[in-house]
Amino acid sequence: MLVAHISDLHFGRIANAEVVSALVADVAAHDPDLVVVSGDLTQRARHRELKGAVALLDSLPSPQVVIPGNHDVFAWWFPVRRLLSPLARYDKYVGREAALSWSGPDAAVLAVNDAIGHTVKGGRFTDRDIDAVRGFGRAHEGARHKLLVVHHQIAPSHLTGRGDVARGSGRLLKAAVEVGFDCILDGHVHVSTVRLLEAQGRSILHCTSGTTTSDRGRFADTGQNGYSLISLDDNAVVRERRFDSSHSSFSPYRESAFEKFTGGWRLAAAGSG
Ligand SMILES: [Fe+2]
């Protein structure tokens, strides 16, 4: 199966006028089985930002699995709403319940929201989230692949600082691996990375999308926009694509290939293009 993984759209901080239409064309050209959007559709959850994000979702192929990020809760100048109903406006425009899981012949995909209101930065997983991961994993015991989608980083790395890894991530990851999840898709740090993550004695594929459409790329991805095409069968191939402003289109950036073995995934090959 082919998954298009998009993240950190940040409507309100769109990088340039062409990147959104180029994304729509590029994703359509690859005809993915599933589109995953791992949060931060907006910059401040403003009405116009949410309308822009919904227009993009409507232009992308279905099915889609979409979760909010920390920027999709009410902004700090709405302190009461941010505390009591942080995602009410996001839910009004995007909705959550219908788009948090998907299963097909080759894979089962569960997205878990980690965006909360009562913090300046960062997210959190609850005991309920961990139970949901366990339940979903057991319900899809025979799935060839199980993908977990979150917004904040699932584990610390050289890219993460305070608040970039949601509280409870360690417990969530442990539960996910125990019930057979083999791929994690996330975002939030605005740097595209593909790596293997060791957890519970297994090697898990961890794909982080950079910012797909905003001007908020960081570190090596400063000024860059991208998304990934993840092909899963017996093996996995992750093709990172980048926006080329000189041609107003996305083009190949890096490709990483992995093969399944008894301990999870291992690197098969890596290179540019
Ligand atoms: Fe974020």
C-alpha cells in the first residue's frame, strides 16, 4: 500500500502561493491508498486558517486519517476555551471521530490525538489513549502492518527540545509495540527524518514529516517544504519529496528502503533521489 504522509500545514503561515496547489497535484499523481495528516493544520486555529486547511483536505484524495496538533487548539488569548474545550473550533471545521483510524487489506492505521489546552507547549497521552492503542492493535491482530499516527515526536532525538515529545510517549510506544505496531508517523519538529527506533527489543520504522506547506522549516529544513510517500509491502520504501520553488512542483529528495526481519525493520539501502 502507498501512504502519503503530510504534516504541519500551518495555514496562516503558508510559505508561498504555489506550494498548496503543487501538493494537491503531486499527491494526486501518485494515487496513494491513504493520506495521513499528522497535525498542526493551522497556526492559531483561526476561522480562516481552518477554512484553508479544510479546502486543502477536500482537494486531496480519500481516505484520509487526520489529527490535530498543538497549534490547532484555541490560542492563548482564549484561555478559558483553551482549557475547557481546546479543540472545539477544530472539531467544528475538520471533525475528528470519523478520521482517526483506517484499515485496509494491507494495513491498519490508528491516530491518537496528543494536543491539549492546558500547557503552553507540548502534548500528552492519557491512560485512555494507551488502552485505545492496545485495543486497536488486538482488534487488528492479523494486519500485515500497523501504523500509529501522532503529532508530537514519539521519542527524544537530536531534534527534540522541551515540549517536543508528548508526555506519556514512552508508555504509548511500549503498548503499541507490544500489540504489533511497526510504523510511527509524526511531525511537529518541521524537519523530515526517517529512522529506526528501538523499542521493546524491536526495531520500529519512525517517519517524521517536515512542514509540508509553511515557512516554518527548521535546522536542515529551513526554508524547505516536503512530505513523504511511504510504500509498504514485505518491505518499506520511504520517498521524501521536496517543493522546488523554481519549478513550482514537488520532486524527489531522499529515498530510504527497509526490509522486515524477525526483530522488526532493518535498513536495506539509502541514498539521494
Ligand atoms: Fe506542533
